[in-house]
Amino acid sequence: MEQVFNHVKCVQLDPLKAIRESHELVCLSRGVPLERAKSLLTADSPFQIFTYPGHAMAILPLDMWPWFAFMRRHLLAKGWRGPAVDADTVCSLRALLRERDVITVKDLPKGTGTGWNRSSQWRIAAEWLLWTGEVVSTTRNGTHREYALTGKAIPEALLRLEPSDNDCIDHLVAEVVEALGVATSDDIADYFRLRRDRVERALQAIDCPKGTVDGWIEPVWLSRRAESLARTKLDCVTPLSPFDSLVWYRPRLQRLFGKAYTLEAYKRADERAFGHYFMPILAGAEIVGRVAPRRNKHQVSIEAYEFDACLDLAVTERALHLLQAWSEAAVFESPTQHLLIAE
């Protein structure tokens, strides 16, 4: 588990669950055993993390806490794009957190309405305190984040660190370059949703090596260990989450693998060209196709799948076998139709 985070730095959280939750799939695709992957956000996790808006809401190694100080300071000074925060509710929530070690949204008064409004002022206050750093979440109770006062959950040595905004950005950009190996400025900016001008300044400040890639318009920035990162097992076959850092930035997916995959979960069923959810299939150093699994409680079916022409059928069988094992579904229906062959 620790090795996964040492490499990717950031694992996006997402509520969609076709096989397993996305963060579990990221671990599974990198060889973490199923039971350990399932433990990631629990008190039994072997690795210390916190959840924060890294790339959207994400799981981050605990030692990255100080390097998001720039965002916390900005939010405290400028506010956020979320709904208005009620100051009295924030005070009440602080008092509740001082009384208890952790709370979840189940401990808060319920709201009404839809979307953010459904969250109620209590839930909005909890998220505001999380984003601004007064509260932190390191575990979950079921699917609900557990909130604790930061001083109770973050080690004192990390709390004492207060890097400047530029130091924060420099550190995060350096981490992204190491995670990606070879990346354009846009790739780097997308990883932690940083401003392009800040990324460009940081790349100069950290003296990052620069180069070109055949067929790419933009210049690229290189990890000093890019060559070792490029080594891969050519016989490896693994499905990926659509929110995996390898593919989450679709322009990079297109440049690296020549695949124009898009998530259609939020489209109406009759507007989808492929399926509700897609999982790219990585074989060696190439993405050779995708499958669209759909879960209904303890049953998983494959809505559609497509693979490159002339691909060995053994690759598809290995991919589907892994999906079945990871899903722990009582019923797993392999595809019998909707086979698409990419030219």
C-alpha cells in the first residue's frame, strides 16, 4: 500500500461503484491484495492517510498535509465556491468535536432538499472546516467520512510545518513530475488542480529537466527516474479505474494510448455510446480496450466491451477473471453481446 502512494501520491475518491470503489481499484491494479485494499480508509489500514481536495476529493499520504497549507490559507482568506457557511453552526460543530474523538454525518442533524442543500448547514460546516484545515478525515464509518479536530489526528511535527505558498506549489509540482515520469505542463497542472502559471514558475524553480516526445505538440518535463518508471511487465493484464491517475486526464490518455474514452455515467441511458461506467484494460504498456461493468447489489453484469483488433482472447479472459475476483459478486455475468472491435 505504501509503495502505491509513494508512486502515485494521490488517489481520487469517487462514489461510483461498478466493481469496487475507485480507490480500491487503484490499489488492486498495482498488486495490493484485496483485503488490504479494502482496509485503506478504516482504522485497520496499514498506511496513514487523510482525505482532502487534491485531485477532486482524494486520499493523500499523511506526510503531504503541510503542502496543502497554501489552499487552506486561500480558502480562509477568500472563501470557497461551495454554499454559504453559517457561523453559528460552525461554532456548534466545533463544540461537538471537542466532546468526541470523531463524528460522521450520521451524528449531525439531517437536512432537506437536494444536492448541497440536502447536506444541511451542519454538513456544510463540516466540509468547510475540513477544507480550511481545522478538521481532518483519516477514516470512514461505512461510506461516511469521520471528522476529527486536526490537532487530535495530525502529528505535531507536521502541524508545526507552515511552508510558504511557493514552497507548497514547488513541492507538489515535484511530486507530480515524479508520479507521472513524463508530463506536459497541463498534465502537471491537472494532477492537483493547480494554476498553469504557478506550475510553470515551479518547474523553473525546481530546475526540472525538459524534453520532447515524438507526436506531442507541447514540450515535456521529465522525472530524473523516468527511465526506471518506464519499465513494465509486458505480460501484465489489469483493469483500471476510470479515476486512476494514469487515465483520469483524458487528453493525456489520448496522447499516451490513443484512446478517446469518456465517462458517460451522468448522461441519460439513451445518450450513452458505450455504457454507464468504463474500465480501461492495460496490457503491458498499452491500453487495449475497455469494459463497462454494472453492479446491482450482489450481481455484476458487463454492459459492453471493446478491444483492439487481433488482440489475443486470452487477454480479455484474464481481464474479466480479475474483475470477477475483485468484485466478490455472487453472480458475475460475462458479456455475450455488444462486442466492439476497435480498428
